[in-house]
Amino acid sequence: MDLQALLLTAGGACAVALLLGPICIPILHRLKFGQSIREEGPSHHKSKAGTPTMGGVMIILAVIVTTLKFSIHSVDLLTLLFAMLAFGLIGFADDFIKVVKKRNLGLTARQKIILQLAATVILFAALYVEWRESNPTFAVSVPFTHFVVDFGLFYLLFLLFILLGTTNAVNLTDGLDGLLSGTAAIVFAAYAIYAYWHTEYDVALFCAAMVGALLGFLAFNRHPARVFMGDTGSLAIGGALAMVAVLTHSEIGLVLFGLVFVIEALSVIIQVFSFQVFGKRVFRMSPIHHHFELSGWSEWGVVLGFWLAAFITSFGTLALLSR
């Protein structure tokens, strides 16, 4: 495989997403799958109420169509597609309950945990079958060191932590027009190169398809957004990103590649802890992208700033790991 194949895959996924937009958005409109805006959010966001959501199906379909067309259908690729689809379906169920059933909380916490645990067990079983000879102890390397942690079967718990942590962090980032789609495209681009360098060609191909699909979706999701991805898209992206890190053996490195997502999640944790313990808020609003909005930044300015931060952290990490 050469870089031309990755570019062709990215271009193909982008084209499919662009073709799906004029088809899916009117359907979502007719089905009245409109986004509800939380009351405690920035006041100017209320004008976005009713914008079609669940547009993540466009991303998922574009990736599936393109990877099945251009790949050799390896175990790695099927594992990635399953992770994306499984977590995307969980997000779809959550969106469906919120939008159609008019239940603001969607799936209960217990239902989400059960579904995510079931998906994780299946993914762990697939990894066990694939790795039982090459990595029987489920060893995890620590970046920039020679230190290796052997998890054994406890890797199942580690995998659950990675998947839940990544999906939740990515989901929290989906709060402004184009913020998540652009940020995720940048992170997947860095991972495409990283996987290519490590001869994980089908992983690289999948990442390229994700980049193309996200950029195609961004054409409809940029400010002012014509469609939102919903939990359908954000959970699918998070599940896929977590498994890309697992299959490239960069589980810990994911913290650096996806540092923007980590900061978003930490801002929520810090805000909740500070308010419950000290009765004070550290940020004007969390996740932190809303803090910048309420500090006077325009929505587009915040998005561009986060894209730049994602580029610096993900490609900076790529440069450091290549040395």
C-alpha cells in the first residue's frame, strides 16, 4: 500500500459523505429529528433548536462503504468497523429516545454501561483470538520509555476504561458547529500516518476513510450547521478512535494524540469537583469550549482555536514518536 491509496480512500469517503448530505438531511427534517438545546447552555445556542441531529449515520455509512471497497477485509478492519458501528448504534438508540420518545436523558446510565460492556467483551474476544500468539500477555508500552505493562486478562478492564473514557471525552467535545468533526479529522489524519509507518495498513486505510468522511460531513456541519452528528456520530468516532489506538499499540499515546479530548473531559471533572467540594466554579461553563465562548470568543474563533490545538498536539505527538 502507498500513500496514494490512503488519499484515494479519504477522497472516496469524502465524496460519499457529500453525496449523502442532500439525501439524509431532508429525511431527518421530515422525521422531525431535531436537536434539543440544553437550557443552561449559552443563550445564543437556542437558535440552533430544531436543527436535524443523528447525522452521524452519514459518517458511519461513508466509512463502511469506502473501507469495504478499498480494503482487503482483514480482522483489524472488521474489528474497527464493529467498534464504530457498535458504539454508533448505542449513540443512535440514545438519540432516538431523546428526539422521538422525548426523554431528555436518553438511555439510562445502567443501559449505556450494559451495552458498552457487551461491545467491549466482543472486542476483547476478537483481540484475544488475533493476539494470542503475537501478544499473549496483552502488553502495553509506555511512550518514550522501554517500560512495558503486562495486563494479561485484566486487559479487558483496561480496554473498557479506554473505550468508555474515549467515547465520553469525544462526546463532550461535540458542542459547537464543526468542533468535533474538524478536531477528529485532524487526530485521525495523524493516526493514519502513524499506522502507515508501523505497517498497520488496514488501520491506516480506516483512519483515512474517517478523515474523508468527517471532512465531507463538515461541509454540512460547519457554522451555521445544517446538521448535527448527535451521539450517533460522537460515540461512533470515540469507539473507532479508541480501537485505532489499541490496534496500533498506542493506548497510552492516545492521551497525547487526543489531548484536546482529554482537556475537554478534565474541564468537566474539575468543574464538578470544585463546585461540589468548594461551591465555586473554575470555568464560566464546562466543557471548556463554552468557557471561551462566554469569555467573548466567537463560536468560529473557538472552533479554529481548538482545531489548531488538535493539530499541534496530534502531529507534535506523531513527530515525537517517530524519533
